[in-house]
Amino acid sequence: MPLVKKIHAEIASAGGWLPFDRFMAMALYEPGLGYYAGGRRKFGQMPSEGSDFVTAPEMSPLFGRALARQLAQALASSGCRDVMEFGAGSGALAAHLIAELDALDAGLQRYRIVELSAELRERQRERLAHWGDRVEWLDTLPEHIEAVVIGNEVLDAMPVQLVAFDGEVWRERGVVSQGLGFAFEDRDSHLRPPLETGLVPGTVTEIHPQAEAFVRTLAGSLKRGAAFFIDYGFPEAEYYHPQRHGGTLMCHQAHLADADPLLAVGDKDITAHVNFTSIALAGQDAGLVVLGYTSQANFLLNCGIADLLTGASLGERAMAHRLLAEHEMGELFKVIGFAPLDAPFDAMGFERGDRSHKL
């Protein structure tokens, strides 16, 4: 397999050991070869569709319709007319948001998408063709942003560093070649998790410098507007709880989950839960204010999804229930909001159930 051969060559050129974040970056994003750079369908509700996992926008259009109410409020509060989405996936969320923002007469002029995957970009173009040149694709983060930013399941796909604790010292976990495959190997390192209290020998966990750097860079560019990120994760005290000694790294293929990123490289997704405390601190340190932090269920209810459910069919209600149920996506997924320090507002999505004090 070309990707596997390329990673082996990278390991060799690096002296026989590759940090895990570099391995994860190649497995997911290597141009023309990585998981998100290939032609396989990723998003869908059933493995029979050839998909690997489902995200909220594919599950129910009510997710986007409720979220649009928050974006409409943010557009009005900031005076912006653009929405910018990072990692738009299949384009489903963009389609739902544009349609609903137009229905709300929110004054949306442009919907801009920052998408690294050429293959996903083409799928998005097909799905969003109805709106013509109102939709625009960008290769990189602009230096100057005046927009309401949205990222759904973006932070979890950013490469993470792995660290392992043997009871005395922390070491960085990397990847080495082992025959035709790969194996983990730990090496001495200065890296530490931000919270070490009570962690037991054998603990393996993640740290998130790339996601934090992304938020800091966004903060430097966001001159006017707001930003909302929806993802699965925890505040720091829960993330690095002694009982979570195996970390949160997870892979998804054909709607099955496994914890071995060294197998089927390039054919499955690799993710890690988000440390929302570190994301909040990164944003604050770079000049943003946290508008709120809460569960997906609280956020969607605050944005009026209950009203939208009254006009939905039984099937639509059943799918939307998965967005809200505690044992499904309602509690595991969280939402965090940011705004420039000089322009905060009372974001409706955090009106009830705000958990910022737990970050």
C-alpha cells in the first residue's frame, strides 16, 4: 500500500522512530493517500452505504436548523454577514445552515469553507451547487476574519501527541516499523499531560498542541464575529481522571470502533476526544472570551430544537432524539463558543446549563 510504504520511509528518514502526531497526520491527511485524502465515503448512517461513521448533520437536519438560530444571533450581534465552516465533511451541515439562515432572513451573504481534502471539497461542491458563488472554498485560514465560525467534529481529528507513564517517568509514545507493519515505542521526553494528579502506572493519554495552536491562530485572525466548536470531549479534570488511564484515542471503520491506529492505516478514521479546558485557555490567552460551554443537548434545546420537533415526522423525531439523549450524543458531545474580547454577547446556546465554571 503506497501510504504504508511512505510512512515506513518517513520512519526510516527520522532515525527509526516517528512521533505519533506525525504518524496520525500522515494516516489522515497525506496528500492523495491519507484517509481524508482518498475517495472512500466517510459519512453516512449505515455501513451498507460504504461509510465509516455518522455525524450529527447526517443524522438529522434539525441539528443544523437549531444551530442556525445561534449563528443568526451571532451574525446580528457582530454585524457580520459571512459564515465560515472548518472541515465541512459531506456538506450536509452547510446545506442545512444556509437554507435555515435564509429562512430566518439572517442576512447571510457568503458561506466560506476551509477544507483540506480535495475529494471532500468536490462532494461539497456537488451538494451546495444550488447556492452558486455564495459558497466559497479556501485552502488556508485567512489572516483577517470577520465571520461567524463553525467547526463540527473538527478538533477531534487534529493530530495528538501520546505520552505514557510507567509509574516514575513520562515518555512520548511514537511509531516504529515492525516487519511490514508498525509498533509503538516509547522514548524519553519532556512532554507531560497538563494534569498528572493520581495518574496510575501504565497510563497512556493524549496532549493536544495542534488543536490549541489552531485556536490561537484563529483567535489572532478573528477581528469580528464569533466561533462555535462542537465535538466530543471533557474538561481537563475529567479528561485526565485516573480511571481514564487508557486515554481516548479511537478509530472508526464501517461504523465499528477500535483502539488500534496501527492497523488498516489510511482505511479508517483516527480521533481523540477534546480537552475543552486547554481549548478554552488557548482561546483566552490569544484574546478571545469564552461565551459558554455546555452539552450538545443543552445547546440544542436552548436553540429551540424542541419547537422544531413539533413539526417533525415520527422518524425525524427518533433521529433527533439521538442528538439529545444522554446515552447517545447529547452528553458526550459538548459545545464551546468564543468571541473577540471586546465584543462578547449572551449567546442563546448557553442560556441554560452553561458549564464554563467546570473548565
